[in-house]
Amino acid sequence: MTMIDTWTEWLESPERCLNPISNPVALASVFADEHSKQPETVFSGLATAGFRYCSVRFFNLDSDPNAKPRHVEDLTNDEVDRIFKIQKDYGLSTTSVGGRIGKVKFSGNATNVLMRQGGEVKEATFDEYLQYCERCFEIANRLNSKLYRIFPFYAPDNQKRSDWLQASVDALSQIVELARRYDLITGVETEANLIAPDGHTLKQVTEKINNPALGIVFDAGNMRTLGYDIHAILDQFAAVLPHLIWFHIKDYNGPVPETVGGHIEEDLLKHFVPCDIGHSGHGEIFHLLRRTLGPLNEKMNSLNLPGFFLELEPHVRGGGQFGGFSGPDGIGVALRALVNLCNFSGISLSVRTFDDILRDRG
């Protein structure tokens, strides 16, 4: 049985009771720092573009516009509160924290990790790493975020990823349970070079952990960087559908590894494109997504979320291991591409309308 068959069975199962609806709705979101890094600039720009929701990651809170941005995980409570206030002033809500949790290597054993703090890398016990995770989840609560993006760790240098799969499961199990205590839903993302980089492996990880506070964030553009073609990416999407929490939107048109699913040099990740071009098959994926948006929105609502997010992480001016950038115009290009794709696929993309203005002016 193929994964598509499995998806079809799930789609038509009595417990899902799927009746495709006309123009099902998805919520538009975006990584804020893809626009710019200064809070006033980014939030005003995203409001102008029509977003109601955004995910937070890097900010420059310095008076010097050229200062190095810092990740929200590294900020003080006062700095986090400052960002949250500015965001609210422009009518934006937090979709997720674009966290770095799990984007570290295991050291030579499965009990220690190589943590990055203040620009330095040091070996830490997993208990120490959990303390760091707890601080991250406190920050998410201050930002009124229900969702937290995480990763399934890197294997130590020159070791096979598959040999470290159980270590990834064991570590993530503790992190996800900690997140649950903070009333958060974690989403583990498909991305190159990690222990579980693809949809099929993340499905295994998610089902082994079996915690309602864990789901999968699908990124078709990231799957293309691994060399998968449209049919394989569609199959991967089908595999993760029962565990899907939200969807990162970008595409890719650049070098891929000789071995599908193999290691890719992060420096080559400069060839991302809007979702209506490229080789990831967003058109085909969105036609499947349209039929499942009804139950996906019901699932999100049951988790106290406003709906299912299609979140732009465009990287149209470049991307890499810890982020990417699009600029204000790049965000506009990427958003129009997403709107066009949604219109083509019969999905209504929820953005700001005049009704939002009426509610604000009273």
C-alpha cells in the first residue's frame, strides 16, 4: 500500500466524515524577521501587507540599525514584553515562536548536546538543555503564542543519522512533555541534514512519541532541497497529514544532493523562490489540502488555535541554517504568489479586511 492510498483511506474514513466544503479557509501568517528586524518597522510593514498573524524569531532592539539581531529565546522579559506590545499596537497576534530548540548536535553520546549560547558553542548536559527549553517556553507564554517550532537534532559529525533516531525520539519526548506543561503545541519541521529531515521519518518520530503536544510542520521547499521530486513530496505530505499542525510556504529552484535525502551544504541554500514557481508541487499539494482543511481547522480549534496556518517563510533573498530574508518587497511578492495559488486551488486565504478596520475604530 502506498502512502497516497493510506492518505485516501484516512481522508475517506468514517471518523473524519469529510465533506469537501466550498472555499475552505486558511489563515495567512509570515515569519516577521523575513520583512525586517526592527520591531516598529516589521510590524507596521506586516500590517500594511494585510497580515493578522506572524511568527517571531530575530529582532534588533538596539538604537543602531546595523546591530546584530538577537533571537527572542535570548531576550530578557522586558525586551520580550516590548516586542509584544509593539506587535499588539499594530493589530498582530503571534502564530508561533520560530524556535531553535533541537537545532543542535548531540555530542559523542546521547546525553549531552552542543549548545549555542551568546555566539559560542559549549557542551551541555541534557538537563541543562531542558532548563534552556523551559526558559524558551516561558517566553512563548509572554508572547501569547500557542505554537512553538522545534527540530529533531543533528547527529554528531561523521555519524549516520539513522543511528541517532532513537536518541532524537528520547530527547524530543522530554522537550514536548515540558512544552505541554506550558500549554504549548510543538511543531517539528521537515528540514535538511537533521536526524529526521523528511516527512516519513518525522511521522515515525511523532508516532513513537505519541504526545498530543507534538505535531509536524511541513515545508515542501525544504523537501525539494533534499532532492525529492513532486511525486515524492506529495507522498511525504500525505504521510504527515494526520499529524500536520501548520505549513511553511516557500519553494526551491537550486542545487540538490546527488543522493536524494542526503546531506546538503547549507551555504547552497540561496535559491528559494515563491510558491507559484519552483519544483515542490505546491499546486498539487494545495488541491489535497483543500479537501482536508475542514477537519484541519476543527483540529486546530480543538487545540484552542484560531485555525490552520499557511505561513510564509519565503527566503527569496537567501536562506540558511538559522533563518532567511526576503525584505518588504520580497514579502509582498511571496504573499501575492500564495494568494494566487490559494485562488487557483479553491482555498480562501484569510487576511485583513475592512471588517478588521471597523472593529478597531468601534
